[in-house]
Amino acid sequence: MAERFLCVLAHLDAAGQAEVSRVCDALRQAGFIGRQTPGLYHHITLGTFAPGEEARLTNLLDTVARDTAPVEIHYSHLGLFGTQVLFLAPDLTPALSALQAPFDRDFAGSYDWTPHTTLLIDDQPAICAALPAAAQAFTPFTAHLDALSLYEFYPTRFIALKKLRTDA
């Protein structure tokens, strides 16, 4: 069994969810299913942590959500992690870096961070075959990150959801 870990996720707003879903739907219609974790909102992972950090992370989510307005992001391109993960990549902006920074600084060395939203996790032949379908379906778009959540994996356990500050 895989080792358990915690993840902090930044959720895309409704418009961003729809855009990512459109690309994922095109991949499914082309026959690419993959091994992504089912049932999660489309997101950018901000960090991964040991299960013993749950209380600290829950408090940090409260603080960051209270102090942070939704973050605009622009998805400009597709990317790969090796040949087993196909993703959408947002441009790295100061606001996106600032959203992730508390989860890097407070848990130094816990995560080598590349902002991305996973489209497909599969073996090399499937990822390589899926690239043309993803490229055809994808057009650059702007969205907002409007909430943070905390999950434990595996098995998947939802812990907390915090909306980012909307009074800004």
C-alpha cells in the first residue's frame, strides 16, 4: 500500500472548472481514461505533507484563506511530467507564487512545486497518444483560484475546504 500523505489544493472557480472539464471530456471521448483520483475539483496542488501535519495545515488554511483574495491565473500551455502525466500549466505569477509560499515556507523542503492541473495520468503510450487530442481541445484561458482544500491520500479523505476572501 502507498504511503499516506496530505495535500493542499487550490480550487479553480466555476469558469476554470468548465474549461478544464472541456479538455478532460475531449480526452475521454477520444478513449483516454487514465488513473487520476476521481471526484476531485480541478485544482493546483500547493504542497504535500506528512499526515502528522493535519492540525497545523488546517490552521494555516484558515489564515491563508482569510488573508487572500481569489488569484487570477492564465493557463497558457500543456505540459508533461515525464511521459506519465499530461497537464495544463498556468503562467507563474507573483500572486500565484504568493498563494503557494506559505505552504512552502512553513513546511520547508516538503515539496518541489510546479503549478499544474492534471488532465491525464497513464502509461507512456497512452500519454503520447493523448497529446494530439489534448492539443486540439485546449485553448488558453483565464480563471481564478477561489478556495483551498485539504485532503489525505490514499484512500482519499476530505478534511477541509476554505473559500478565499471575497471582500477585497
